[in-house]
Amino acid sequence: ANVLKHSDARVASVHVVRVAEDVRVTVHDDGAGGADPAGGTGILGIRARVRAVDGTFSVTSPVGGPTTLIAEIPRRTEVDHV
């Protein structure tokens, strides 16, 4: 939603892959860049949800673009929750 609303991107992608025992989600767009995690609740909310499950989160978004968000989330099994 944020890509459509804010980035003026022509192309965006979402990739989900397993990396060791984690799941990595990468969101990339060719938009205007300049995404500032301190400038609104969208990126902050994503970061908070990722960290709540012991994940890591990064944003790279220079002015002029592109923007890349990467979240790595530990995989959990049913055994982990018992």
C-alpha cells in the first residue's frame, strides 16, 4: 500500500526466501526514495511488528530512489510454541 501511496514507483517487487532458519522478506521499488522511518507510522509499524517476533528490519531509501526494505523473521515450528 505504501508503494502505491507514496513512492511514485513504476515497478515494485516482493521476494520471500528462506535463509538458514529465518524467512527474509524483501520489498523493493524504483520510486522516488526518501522513505523516512521517523516520518510516519507505516515503516515504524512494520519495524515494531518484525522486532516483536525477534526479527530484524532495515530500510535503504536514498532521495531519488530506489527503496528497499528487508525483514528477517525467525521461523518457528509448532514445537517452539509448546
